[in-house]
Amino acid sequence: MKNKINAYKVAAQEAAKEENAGEYSAAAHRWRTAYFLATNSAESDWCHARAQGCYLRATRAGHIPRKSTFEIDFRNFMEAAE
């Protein structure tokens, strides 16, 4: 369990750095990783919200292509395995 907590913290910290640097596509992927590593609902809710925001910014910037509606694309993104 301790390794999962550490992995979550590393992923979340890296995601925050990428988001702050404006690297929204990379940040969305990293937040998704942190989401799956989260050990409680507060962490998973936070990571989901951050991933959604970064994914939206990345699609608006053209870094992630739109295939359908935002909701469907984001759901598929979150369900995709890394």
C-alpha cells in the first residue's frame, strides 16, 4: 500500500508541474495515472477533475483531436489503459 501511495504522490506532483507549465495533454495523461493510483475518493475526485480540465484545454488547443462530443471523448480517455 505504501508503494501505491508514493506512486500516487509522484504522479500527482508531476501532473501539477506539467499543468502549471501549460503542457495540458501530458498533464491530462499524468492526472489519469494519478486517478488510478489514488487511495481514497477525495484523491480520485481531485485527479478526475484535474484530468478533465487539462483534457479540455488540450482539446481546445488542438493537442488532442476531437472524435465525438467532449463528454464521450473524455470518458473514453479515462477508460483507456496506459
